[in-house]
Amino acid sequence: MAFTDHHKRCMLEIYFRNTEKINGQ
């Protein structure tokens, strides 16, 4: 299960965006 750095970065961006939305409410 080796992911590329680009894939990890995309996943992290989506994760942080979701947390920002939750915290923003």
C-alpha cells in the first residue's frame, strides 16, 4: 500500500479542508 507523495498531499488537503468546515460552523 504505497501511495505517492502527491496522493498523500491531496488526501491531507481534503482532510484539512473538511476539518476547517466543521470548525467554521
